[in-house]
Amino acid sequence: MPKSPAEPTSLSDASTGCVCFHLRRSARAVTQFYDHTLAPSGLRATQFTLMTVVRRTGGLPFSSLADVLGMDRTTLTRNLRPLEREGLVKIESGSDRRVRLVSLTRLGRRKQAEAQPLWAKAHARVTGGIGENTWRALKKQLSRTIAVSLEATAEQNQI
């Protein structure tokens, strides 16, 4: 019986049992699906997520936004650059010149709202496919995985 695409046959046992491998592979597959679904809006899944966080928070200092998204400042800068170029986000100095604030422009709010139904369609397809109870449990387990990983990284940095 042939294996499904979810279980490639050419991988070693070491990689198929690896947490990092499975999380990254899952993230790539889900991201590709969301990117395809969001394509009519002109936004990629990463851009939509970033813009949604900025919209929901009303704008955040750059470093806080990086923390919320779980990315380093260099990656955040790289992800914000095209959005800023397209006039969807603005980055300006806060009351303290060392703090840069990220917010959506009027065009950015419209673009994010336009993409929202497409995101909802993708979300419904994935959660419908795995089941709402599985999604709730998975979200809880992923949050725990993030916490364990952050804790382990902090411990490594103290050594």
C-alpha cells in the first residue's frame, strides 16, 4: 500500500520523529494553503497575520510586535518593508525617539478587511478538515510547545 503524501517514504526515522521537522513541515503546508487562498487580496499569509496583529493592537512598538509574532527584529524589518513600501503600514518614532511604532494606514486597514473573508475561508477549511475539537487541542499543545521551547532557549542563554 503506497504511503500518503503526509508520510514520505524516503525519510529516515530520525527526521520523521523530529518535533522541529513536523512543525516546520506543517507550517509550510498550512502557509502554502493560506497563501493560495489569500492570493486574490494580494497579501501573503505572513503579511495578513502581521497586519491583523497590528490592527487588533492598535499599533505596537517595534520590539513588542516582534515578541508577539515570535520573530527577531531583523525578520520583522524584512517582513514590514514591502508593506511599508505599498503604503499599508507606517513606522514612526514614538515619544521616545528610540521607540518605533508600527501601525496600519487607512489603505492597510482596507486591505486587511478585504482579505479577512479569504482568511476565514482558509481557516474554516483547515479547522473543518481536522475538526473543531482537534483544533482547540492542537492550539493548546502548540502553545505549550512554544512555552517549552522558549524556556529551553532561555536556559541555554544562561549557560
